[in-house]
Amino acid sequence: MSPFSLANLHVFEDWCGSSVAQLRKNLHFPLYPHTRTTVKKLAVAPKWKNYGLRIFGFIHPYRDGDFQFSVSSDDNSEFWVSPDESPLNARLLVYVGQLGTEWTAPGEFSKFRSQSSKSVHLISSRRYYFEILHKQDDKGSDHVEVGWRPFLPGLKYEVIDSAYISLYTDESSLKMNSVDHIPQTLASHSRPSSVEEQSQEHSHFSSQHGADMLKPDPRDTFYSTPMIQASHLENVLPACLYSPTYVVKDFPIARYQGLQFVYLSFIYPNDFTRLTHMERENKCFYRESPIYLENRVAVVRLRNRERRRVRGGGREPHIPPEREAAADSTLPSKRGTPLPQHLQPPPPHSPTPPNSLENPQTIESRVESRLETRVTSYLKTSEITESQQKQPDPDQEPSEPDPEPDPIRSNADPDPEPEEGGVSDYSYEAEEARPGWAEESINWQRTFSVNPMDFELLRSDWNDLRCNVSGNLQLAESEVVDVLAQYMEKLNERNGGIYTLLRIINVEKRRDSARGNRYLVELELMERGRNVVRLSEYIYLLLHRGRLGGDSLENTEFIPASAPPGATPWGTAYANPLLCQPVMLQWRKDVMVHFVVPVKNQARWVQQFITDMEELHRQTKDDNFSIIIVDFESTDMDVEQALRESTVPRYEYLRREGNFERSAGLQIGVDTIEDNHSIAFLCDLHIHFPLNILESIRKHCVEGRLAFAPIVMRLGCGSSPLEPDGYWEVNGFGLFGIYKSDFDKIGGMNTEEFKDRWGGEDWELLDRVLQNGLEVERLRLRNFFHYYHSKRGMWNAQNKKTPKGGG
């Protein structure tokens, strides 16, 4: 290819937004574009949407002298020029817009002051590096063009065409992961000072994102704290058999109905996985109550009695039956305004609201104070399960209602039709006063009474597939205090009082009201007043048991040969709930984790995945993981070479012929794992991993007992891990951790039924996992993201042929 008469063109697709600053936030910018091609003049109009362009090369002036440049585009664009042929010296010359709201018509070179440059002196015997950045959203007429003219009055701009440009480099024979030749400039990596001219107030607020999850949390780095000696945890609690009643072993589950048997866990303290910044899109956390709607309709109709049109009559939303008794819980309006007390049933009894705002060490001191008073039973609070807490107290008297509930009026139809003879809200005419009508007065001094409302108490532990912005279920602080007081007392009895509780990092509870609650407790402890250590163990609180001998057959089934002497079958009767160590429910701290990923022609994502795995290893120093990539004949990069040149601790490269098959690829990858007692994590390419991902997988996978299906947050178009707008993928189970032995036992992936398609294979796998007696742990993970991408051009799309007779 001749380097003359062309310029390099890099395309970054599937990225929303209209500003060049938004383009720079793209994960793959500037090294890994979707497409690398060329353009023969500096005027491009692809007629597409949601993309960004980077055009670069050299300009060859046709004469010596002073030139003036201008850029025109829809939406924003920047034109950079170097005083020589070095990309490092490129400086911003002209631009259209900074905020994404600015645009021009094609050929409109004088709309904004910033479009036209000052005089630029060029010499015809030299070449000058240039760069164009352009961002287009899904609206308007997309185009970008650069014009020039001699710096003389009255001359018109002319588009720079092929006679005066040349390639920066010929990319026609390069693989997509070959990036050393791509120029690194100020344009591609930083915002120019002229674009950053904004007030301090504006820059301060624009840099802050509303997601609470972005704030630091001790869970994120707890993996780096040294682990407590395993011998110090032996015989702290009596051993007991772990046999939850919700396990559905050998239960006939209909196709794709397994997710109905997956329960959520409760956590403490708040991990702020609730997407409060996205509740403007989905207000499912505040589903409206039929009680409230009934009152609202009655009042609105009363006020409109004399009107010719009834504007207010709303309808009750369809609320599906829930497994827990929370259907009558009163919730606020769609605007999130708390309801007046007279419209609310009495709030459920809650001795201590979960995660109340306290001094950071308050709860730890409360645990220690409970130890001083030797609190050894959790009977009182354990008898009140969460489902019972959700029931309103029938004996509580409601407060006196206000005579005129104005919040109801404020929640009437937000877009009412204009009355006959009246004017609309958008009319510029003044409405004439009607005879006999008094103008309504506003009482600005009106006050009202309100009780604290904790909506977490209204949630249940079943998977609500309609609500994708709510976070993990919150565990009551009072329950945490009592359970940990018992455990810390036992721990110090066993070890001579050498441990002091510093921080409660994480507590996870899986509820089983019929038998007992399982807890994962993670504590930061001071050992002998010198060393800080971490404790991360499963414990079990047996609540309700059957009569002695009433379940002897079942008990014998659940007593394994490896159970220690004295292990307590669940049917044994005790006077009080028993805090014990569940047999065969210990997670292995150093077990190998294998990330299994099938790929085809996804060079930019494969390279990003490998880079992320390198960073995970560098930050955690954890050598006990590997990546297994099953490659379906990728042609856009040499995947094996990229793995060979990487710093990941272990990898396996498998090449398979034919079209992409996700199920087959995952099965091939798992089959290569030799150690049956290691974990296979069925993975996806487009994932951003938190640094504690390895510990999270290990903690929630127990051989023969637990599998792990973490909930990932799907980022929206134009969103990134630093600006995470999106939703939790509550109904997807494609990211799945399971021991190799358990994976083989359930029969692996269904490669026959899902041979030529994917979508549904994760639910089908879930059905069989549950039918084989495994629990599936389901939690939202902080900072665990799925990048936005379209499926255009992915996998087998380029291999599909139009069927005969097709239109």
C-alpha cells in the first residue's frame, strides 16, 4: 500500500456520548480500536451512531506560507497539529465543542470561535503530523471535516484531500494486538488545557460520581491481611452436621426453574451495592403499596368531583406474590417521597436498625461489652426471623393523621390534561378567576410527623428478577453483635484470651428458619496486642431441630465417615440454639482457581483480559490461579503468543476448529484441569475484576457443598468502572464458580443442546447443579463489572450466510 494520498483511520464503536472527553474514557482507546482502516480525504461521514474516530497521518503543504485551519463536525471534534513530523509535539489547534452539546452542519466552518485557527506557518518541503478526534452519539447527521486556506482575506476553506496527506504507518499486515506503532500523543491521553477551562465549582462536581460503591471499603483489600493460624481455630466450637432444608437434591426441577430455588444472603456491614444513582431509571426499591394507591385515588377523585374530567384515577400495579410475608408493606410514591404516617401501617419491630450511622468502633465495643456480660444465647432475637419482622405490629396505634394530606396532591397525575375551558401548563395566557372559586392557599408552615422507615426490612431473600438496582440484603446489626459476642468468647476461651476484635469486616448470613442460619464471619483481630490478623470462617447457628430420633434415617445419611467424633446430628434436641462449627464446610485458602474463557476474533477484549489478569497477579501476589483460553480459530491476533509474552502465573491455550460454541468451549477448558479438587470459574471476556475476586471465589466455593454465581453489574453504553451507570444482572448465571469434581458429577455443560447457539445454557446448568444437592451462593460483588459491547461482528456473525430464498 502506498503511504501517500491516505490517512490512518481508527474506529471505536459501541460507545455512547457526544464529547471527545467521552471518547478518551473508552477502555480500548487509543490502542485497540474495533476497526483499523484508511481514509482518502479529511472529510468522513460513516452514517452510523455511537462511535468515535481517530484520524492521523501527515499533512504535506502545497506551498510555503501562512495557513489557517478550521474543523466542522457533528458532534464534537478536535484537530491537532505538530510543528514538525513528531507526534509528541502535537498541540490542539481548533475544536468543535467541549460539552457534547455543540455541533455544526457539514461545511459550516465559522459557527464557533474555537473552530478557526490563527496563522500557522508551513513549508512545502516538510511534512507535519496531524490528528483528528471525533465523537458521535445516536442523534444528528454524523460528519467531521477539516478545511484549510492561505491566510489571506476573502478566501474560502477547502477540505484537505488526498493530494496533501499520507499515512503515519501501514497497518494492513498487522494483527489487531500489534500496537507498538500507534502514536501516543497528548491528544490521545489527556484533555488539553483549552478544553479544561471551566470553573472550579463545575470541575469539582463533574469529577464526582454518585455511586457509593466507588468509595473504599475494607472488604476490597482484606485479602492482604495475614490469616490467623488455623490451629487457633480448632475446637473453638462444637462440630455439627450441616444440612440446610432449602437444598433441593433429587427434586424434579422443570427446565429453567432452578433460579426459583436460589436464595440471597444477608450481609453486614453495608457494602453499598445498592445503585442509588440509578433509581431514577428503576424505582423497584420503592414499589407502591395498594393501601397508598387506594387512598390516593379516593382523595384525587374527591377533589375533582366538580370537574368535567377525572384526572387522578390510578390503577394498582401488579405485585407478584412473594415467598415472604411482605406483600402489605407500605412503600412511597414513585418520586420517593416518604408517606405521611396516617397512610402507613405501623412499621415492623426492629430493635436496632441495620447499619445505623455510628462511630466506626461502636459495634466492636458493643461486641466486647456483650462479652463482659457473657451473652451466650441468641435465642430471643433468633426466634424473630426476618419474615416475622416484616409483619406490622397489630397492637401499635397509628399516629393522628393530618387533616389535609398535601403529599397526595403532589403525587397526582404528573402530566394532567388541561380542563375544558382552562389552559395547559405550557400556556403563556393568564387564567381568569372564575366566579365563586377561591384561590387555594398554601400553608408553608405545615409540619408533619414521621417514623424511621427501613426499606431493607421489607425485602426477602428470593431473587426479584424485576429489581436490578437494589443491593445485597442487609443484616441487622443486633444479630451480628450477639452472634459475634458468642464466637469471640469461645475463641478466647480456646486461646487464652489473646484476641481483641478490631473491626467487623464482613458477615454473610444464609437464612434457614426451619433448621439454622449459616454465617461467614470475617473479622480483623489483634493477636497478643501486637499482630493484626484476619479470620474468615463459616459458623452455624442451629435454631430449630426435630424430636430426638425423629429423623434418625436422615441423620445417618448426613453423618459422613470423615466427621469427627462427637459431631452433632441436627435432630438432636437442645434447650438453646447452638453455635457450632459445620462439618465439611470449610473453604480452602490456597485452592487453585482456573478462569475458563472461550474466544473468537475478539483481539481487543482478549488483550484486555490478559492485561487485567497480569494486574491481578501484580497487585495480589497470588500465584494460585490460571487462565484457560479456548480459541476458535481467531484470525485477528495470535492469542497463544500474547499468553506466552504475558506475566500471568499459569495459562493454558487450546485451539479448536469451527464456529464459536460457548458450551463446548467451556467444557473443553474444564476438561484440561487435572486437579479435581480445584475450582473452575466459567468466565466471560468483557469483565472488570475487583482485586478480591480470587478470595471471593474461594470463600463461596466448597467442594460438595457450595457453588458461586456472583452477580455482575452491567455497565451502560459510555459507562466505565470509574463512572458505573448500569444495573445488576440479576437473572444471569453465566459467571459461575464450581469445584472440578462437582462440575464432573453434574455432567458438565450441555454441549449437545447448545451446540449452535448460546443463551440459556447457564440456567440449564443451574438446574442440574441444584438437583445434585449443591447450594448456589448469590451475591452482588463490589466493583465487579461487565463492559458494554454490542454483538455486531462478534463470534460467528461473519460466517452466517443468507439462506436461499431469503430477502
